[in-house]
Amino acid sequence: MGYNRTKRGTGGESRSGKNWMSAMGILFIVMAIIIALRNLYFVSTYYSLGFYIDNYTNGQINNEKFVIAMIIAGVILLYWGYFKKKENHGLHGEQEWRRFNDGK
């Protein structure tokens, strides 16, 4: 059917969609949200919501600071995966070489 994204008529298999950086960025952001919600549940059952918010703004290194770092890293990976990939100014790989030579 049409589920596979490979071209079989070009002699070899070239795959499109190898954007692993954006997938890792989404994974980082989703995991940060899960950790933040878990911390909100555990902290708010024992302490107040103000204590939870204070963990984001105090000077100690704690789990909430890692949530912020994971969100920043996820956004950087998303940016790198989606926008840096489109700034390809030359032929770099086998897929581009095939695309260039199939046009003859």
C-alpha cells in the first residue's frame, strides 16, 4: 500500500523523514511536562501551591530547575531539527546525489 516512504525505482532505498532532532525535542518537552505535573501532584498534596512555585524561583538546584532546562533543550532541538535542516545549500548525501542524477 502507501505506508512506506521509500523509493524503490531508483535502484536503492532513500528514506525521507530522518528528522530525529525534532523528535528528541518533542520527547524532552513531553517528559518535562510529565515531571512538572508529577511534582505538582506530590508537592501540592503535602504543601501548598506557593511552595511549588517557590521551587521554580529559589536559588537551590532542584527538580524544577531540570524541568526548565529540559524545556529549553527541547525547544533548541525543535528549532535545530525544523529550521536548520532547510538551510541546506549544497549536495551533502547520497539522497541528494540521486536526486541530482535522476533529473538527466
